[in-house]
Amino acid sequence: MKIRKILPEDNQAIKEIIQASILEHGAPKIGTAYSDAATQTMYEQYQKPRRTYYVIEVDGVVVGGAGIAPLDNYNGNVSELQKMYFKPEVRGKGYGKKLMMICLERAKELQFESVYLETMDNMYDAQGLYRHVGFKLLDGPLGDTGHFSCPVQMLLKF
């Protein structure tokens, strides 16, 4: 298993992982990362300031990823844990926690005060992981990510 920053040639693999995972969990295409413009051009999106996206490779194949970026349409120094998705065959192996911890460290390096995330209500394993590292449930969304179909919002303060 290897964690590295996204490369241009990773765009298609990450897009497919994100979209397949969203459909697998019965989430709608609209109002989720499925239809984000960023999902189409992940490498390019994460070349902007204060953004980093990492992928995980196993035997040279991209099997998942996650990133950190400023929270869209929010007036404050809050980052967002973005597009953390994995192929089913690598879930439950600790890769998600390892990658998330790298993203949280990156958010600290970028001097964000906290990390926000949005997820689906039936992504129980992901929510358990988020709670385990200290994320707390919020009563509603922060900012406006365009993910109006994601009913669970969480925040981790540093």
C-alpha cells in the first residue's frame, strides 16, 4: 500500500471510485460528489492553494483517495475533508483511517482551525471512523458545498 499525491493520470480512476461508491450506497447523483465538476478533474482541482488530494495505490492500482481543501462558501478558516472513497475490496483494512490522519495533519500544516465533512446517513462505517478520531455531529451544514443530499455534517476542531 502506497499513499501519494494525486497525479493527472489518476483522474479517471478516482472519478470511477467516487461515483461507484455513491451509487453503491444508494445516494443520489445530484447533490453529492457524484455530480461535482471537481470529480471530473480531481488533479486540476487540487492544484489550487491550500488543497491537497492523496490517493492510495495497491500493487500499482489506485484503490481510493481523500483530500483537504478550504470549505466552500464559508467565511472562516475551516477546511473540508473531501471525497474520501475506497473500492469495496480495500475497505476495513485501516487504509481509510491512515489516509484521514494524513489529511488531518495536512489541514493543520495549512493552518486551518477545524475540519468539516459531509456524508450520507447510511455510511455507518465511515461515521464510526470520523467519531473515533473526534469529529462531532452538527445540527446542519456549514458553508455551501452543493452537497444538499448529504444529511450528516460533522466537525473536528483542532
